[in-house]
Amino acid sequence: MRRKIFRTIFTSLLLATLLTASLVFGILYMQFYSEMKSEVKREAAYINAGYSISGEDFLKNIEDASSYSNELSRITLIAPEGTVLFDNYALADEMENHADRPEIRKAILYGSGEATRLSDTIGQQTFYHALRLPDGSVLRVARTTASVFASAASCIPYLIAMVILIAVLSMFIAKRRTRGIIDPINNLDLDDPLSNEVYEELAPLLIRIAKQRRDLEENLREISRRQEEFETITGNLSEGLILLNGKGSILSVNPAAARLFDIDPDKSTGRDILTVCRSLQMQKLLHDAILGKRSETSISIGGGQYQMIASPVESHGLITGVVLLTLDVTEKFAAEKLRREFTANVSHELKTPLQSISGYAEIIQNGLVKPEDMPRFIGQIYSESQRLISLVEDIIRLSRLDEGGEMQREESDLFDLANKTVSYLSPSAKEASVTLETHGESVVISGVPQLLGEIIYNLCENAIKYNRPGGRVDVSVESRNSEAVLKVRDTGIGITKEHQSRIFERFYRVDKSHSKETGGTGLGLSIVKHAALIHGAKIEVDSTPGIGTTMTVRFPKE
Ligand code: ADP
């Protein structure tokens, strides 16, 4: 723009100068021409006067003077019938008749005449002025326009000097003016367009810029507000969220996803997702999503199980990105695995007593049992069916706990429940020659009495079952700080360290045959664990093989 303005100003000034110079030259030429005409007329008058006084001699003198200088006007004397009598630059005898020359004809008729034409003799543009003399002859004075042009041309060097001077000045002026026009535009404060005091023609533009700036700021505020909103929402999501572009490069990662893939959310933008998670399932998932198909898969990462859902983002019929959602399904996965195992175990555990019952019944049916052995066989069928019943009861109890339905909590006295259980189990304890006693104080907690009873019952039953004759079982209930502590201590066979962490698993038994002998199902401690969990209680096992076991359950008192 700067160059354009400069060029425009400069050429305008230069053109104006050239035009002026040409005009001046033209005017000068005209001026000189009209002066030359007046001079020729004056000259003719002087020569006429001279000729009237000195006659032929005057003309002779002029001829002589003309031979020294060719700057004199051309003087011709023509007889009334047109014969040339004298010419100071040509031989009169050789010149043709001049009677038909317009200036001559006019002079003969009116006393004087003039004409301008290309001279036959000299071959130049010539001005002629003719005067009729008293004797009827005609005196003609002529001068070429070349002399006028020469006079005018003498001004040309001055004109050229003037043009050059003006051109230099124009350049300087154009430069200054250009800077004067451009600088205010360059120095515009676009941060505050309305504060500028420049050309009023720029006002609409500045008003528009100010408005667009306001709109832009408003849009930016809106965008950053939405961005913050998005970051707050995704930042607090426990699910991982990754946004990818259409080529699988990361656009944004929320903290949960960054933790899962162990990446820095600020430095992962632009990374290919497959450099973060290389699994084949992820490759297939992305491939499907980029082709526009929503797909899901389950991937194990760092010991956990995660469900990945990839949804394509479509814009104007093109897949422009992918939203990848990761859900932690470790617990669900483990629960499903447990359930599958539980179903398999239940079938197996139920099959064993049923097979025994069926076997005994078949032998009896075939008449292979002697009458005296009959009570023993029927007793076996009875004990196996009892085992079956207690197994089914335990399974039903666990299933109810698994269902996790709403259970009515009420103020329950743990000591009271312990006493009731102990008195219920006293016959079994007596049968096993085990002393069963309660100690402690009344501690009231909010809980489900039926579940609390089951906890105490199962712990006490185990303490009796896995005891030795003459042994002891002490049940104590006491309040300690914010906890209600239930302890069941026995002097039984104890549990080795490697089994202590596993005895709460479903159907886990340290010694299968001993457990079965005592009517164990392998589910008692699973029920205890589940019921304790519902009450927010913690269970501790302290056991030494051959010496005894202490099971401690700590209930929060709220
Ligand atoms: P079970 O019906 O077999 O008793 P539990 O789930 O109640 O099943 O107990 C799991 C296993 O833990 C038992 O088979 C037993 O080996 C062991 N156990 C539980 N309590 C005691 C205890 N007080 N002393 C020794 N071993 C125990």
C-alpha cells in the first residue's frame, strides 16, 4: 500500500510537471510566433521607408548584409505583374512569377497581405508579409518558423532543469505524504479501536473492528467457560475419558484415563493412542470406531479389568474423532468369576451327599443289606441328607446376602445375642466335651439381629468343631473407644498361616474330611465375612496351630 500511494503521488506530481512544462513551451512558442509576425511587419515598414528614400541602393546594401549573415529576414521585391525584381537570398532571375502568391495578390488588392506556408524555395514553414509600394511593385518580407522554434527551444534546458528539480522534490514530498498517510494507520491501537483519532473515513472500519473484537472476546469467554466446565466434569469422572482425532491421535485425556494408562495428561496431546495402549483389542476397537462403528471390548490393565467403549464422532458425514470411555469393571469381573466358580462348586458340593444317599438307597433297594445293618445305612442316609439340608440352608443364606436387599437395622445388644447363641450351642459343646462361656458387658449397636446372630453362631460353632475334648471356647463382648469388640477364643487345632487368608473363601476348608465329619459346609466363614461387611465390621484372625484360634470382629458404634 505504501508503495502504491508513493507511486500515485509521485507520478501525479511528475505528470503535472511535464504537462506544465509542455504548456509553458507551447505558450512560449505562440508568444514568439506572434512577436516574430509583428517584427516582420515592422521590418517591412522600415524597409519600405528605406527603399522610398534610397531606392535600388538600399536593396543592394541589404543584399550585401545578407551575404555575411543569414539571420536577416528574406526580402523580395516583386513587380506588379509578378516578376521577381530582387531577393536577398536567391537569384531574382531564376525565380518564378509570384503574381499568384496569396500575400502578393492581397497586397496588390488591399495594400498589404500575409500568408503562412511551406516555402517552395527554402522548403520550410514560412510567414510572409507583403506591402504594395507607391510604384505598384510589392515588397515582401519573410521569416521561417524555424527561428521561432529555435527561440522557444532555448528555454528547454531551463524547463528540463525545472522538471528534474520538481521530480526530486516530488519524490521527497511523495515519500513524506505517504508516511503521513500510512503512519497513523500503522499506529492504530487495535486493542482499543475506538480510542484512535485518525481519518474519519476509517471510523466505520474501526467501529466494526471494535464490535468484532467484542464478539470475539465474548466467544472466547464462552469457549473457555465451556472448556472449564468440560474439564471440571471430566476431571471428576471416575471413568476414563479420552478424545481422539480421526487418525487416533490424542486430543484430550481426563485424569482418570491418565492414571489408568500412566501418562501425563499435559504431555500426551498428539500422541497416538496405540503408543499408550498397544493391545490388539484396542487396535480393533479403534479400527471399528474410525470406520464409524461403536464398539466395546474388555482389556486387563495392571491387574484390573476395564471395559472400553469407543464411539465415533461424525461431522458432515465424515468421522472426525473418537470418544473412548474406560470403565473399571474389576469388581464386577471378579464377582462374575466368583459367581461362576460358586455355581460350579455348589453343583459339586450338592452332588457328593446326593450320590451317597443314592448309593445307600440303591444297596437297600437291591436287598443287599442285612436287617441288622439297616439302621446304620439309614443313619448314613439321614446324616447325608442333614448335610444336604445345612448346605442348602447356607447357600440360601449366602444368596440372600449376595442379593443385598434392604435389611431392617435395629438396636441390638451383642452380649445378649452372644448369650443366646451360647445357650443354643451348649448341647453341642457338651457333646464335644468343650467348655463354652461368655464374658463381658452389654454393648448395643445398630445392626441386623439375624445377621449378628449368624456371625456369633458360625464363629462359636467352628470354635467347638475345631476344638479338642476338654478344650474351651470363650466368647467376649466389650466396648472399646468407638468400637464394639466381639471375640471368640478357642483352644482348638488352630489354623496355619498359609490358610488364614483363605478360610473366608466360599467352600474353602483346611481339612476337607475333618470338616465333613463335623458337618461343615465350607460356607460358614463366608457368611460371617459377608454379614460383617454389611455392618462395616473388620475381622481379624489370630491363630497358632495346636494352641488355638481367636477370631475378633470389630463393629463400628457410629
Ligand atoms: P466349615 O463349614 O468347613 O467349618 P467355614 O467356612 O466355617 O467352613 O470354615 C472354613 C475352614 O476354616 C474350616 O473348614 C476350618 O478348616 C477352618 N476353621 C474355621 N474356624 C476354625 C477354628 N476356630 N479353628 C480351626 N480351624 C478353623
